[in-house]
Amino acid sequence: MIERLRAVGTAGLSTALRRRGYHDVFLDGVRPLAPGMRLAGPARTLRFVPFRPDLFAERGGGLNPQKRAFDTVGAGEVLVIEARGRADAGTLGDILALRARYAGAAGVVSDGGVRDTAAVVATGLPVFASGSHPSVLGRRHVPWETDVVITCGGAAVVPGDIVVGDADGVLVVPAALAGQVLADAEGDEARDAWIAARVAEGESIDGLFPMNEAWLARYQASR
């Protein structure tokens, strides 16, 4: 199912989710670090809070929640980081990306910044973020807790949600809906591919996109 969700992508999944009333599942402002990056997998979560010296002294050092999250992310999982949309500090760099890559993680998503961007891209790990910044996280953040419900890019992310990312961005699919949403999206994709083939043959989109009854009958007959 994860491979099929990755193949369908966010555009088709967005349409299927919208039909079910899920309009706020996109992680706004989060983009792939490099062209061609795609990911899909169940979410692990990490939450940062705003920097404060006493809080950073409590949880910023040693094997803090950030390092624990990267050290324990599982094969096929997507680590999603809540950084309050602040792209003016790094939330991960090349060493942590390497650790996640070695663990077999499907990728990392952050609504904050990434440092060592070229080196992170070179690891081959799919990473989606709000931008790049050379500073360490202590400029703006304290790594606070893991495996809780977070807000990333304005969307709620629950541990275990299916996270899908591609060139259009990142969205979350509630785990209980994944099978239904996937079936709808694959059906939509097959229909749209058939319509695209007719347009490529020179047909007008009038009545074809969306399909009227006559075109719908032709499509159903073709299947």
C-alpha cells in the first residue's frame, strides 16, 4: 500500500481526501530539498518549542529528543518535525540525515530549516523542509518531545498517519482511511490518464474534462 500511495502522489490523494471532508491535510510551505524526491510512510513525530535558555539547558544537550528521534526512527518511517514554520534555524543536518538513511527511514519532513543542505541531499534521503539555513537549532528551538500529535506546516500529524511527499508538497492521510483514499485516487488517476490520451489525440476538453454522460459511457466501455 505504501508503494502505491507513493506512486499515486499528493495531487490524487488530495482530491480523494477532500471528498471526505479533509481539507487541511497539506503541510503548507514544505518543499523537497531537491528535484525528484518522493516519500511515503507512517509518521514518527518530533516537536520543538521556542528557544529559552533554561529549557535548552534542560533538554537541549546530550541524547536529547531530536537525537533520540533520529536514532530510533524505523525502516520505512517518515520523521515529521514541528518547528513552528521557522526556517531561520536548522532542524537537521547531514549527520542526522545519514543516521536516518542508515536506519532505512523513508524520509524526513520539517516545517523548519535544514543546514548542510548539499550534504543532506547527497545522502539520498528524501527530505522536505521550509528552506535552508546555516545555524544550529539552538538559535530558535529546544527539542522537546517525540511521538505525540504535532502541527507541521499548519496540519495536524498523528503518529502512524501516512505521510506522502512529492514535487507538489507533502500531505498526511489518516491511517484508517488509507485504503479507501488509495482506491479512489487510483481510480481517478486511471480516468485522468484516459482523458489525457483523448486530449493528446486532439479532442476538445468541452464535455470531456469533466466527462459528460457520453464521454463517461465511452470511458466505461473502454474499461
